[in-house]
Amino acid sequence: MSAMMNDEPLPVLHAAAAKARTALGLRYLPVVIRSESSAFAVADRTSASVVMLGEDAFWVVCLADAAKLERAGYEWAPRPSAR
């Protein structure tokens, strides 16, 4: 997986997250992050956040929202291996 998902404008990425929140009934709006390392750094700083592969970006979400996203076909972002 690349360190950066893509270069879509952030408003487009945020709109996709907002659409998923509405369509799937997520509790919170996913935090949209392009950088894999930044996404895991943000998730690691909170007690119950995980990283999912969202619409052309990494989404940091709570565990309850991660379960809803997974049921809808989204995937968990694999944690990068330490080198």
C-alpha cells in the first residue's frame, strides 16, 4: 500500500465520508486522512479508533462505525510493518 492514497481534493474526500455516514448510519463522521502513517498515528492517540480503507483515503473511525463499514464492504487498513 502506498503512503498516500491519491490527490483528490479534500472536499471531495470529505463529501464521500459524509455520504457514507448518512447511508450507513455511522455515529460519527470519519476522519479523512490521505497519509497511511498519519492515519495510524491519529488512531493510536485515541482509545477506540481504527483505520479503514475509505473512499480514496484512510478513514479513522470508532469501533462501532468500523463494524458497520465492514458489513457494507469496506476493509480494515492493514497496519504497516515496522522496519
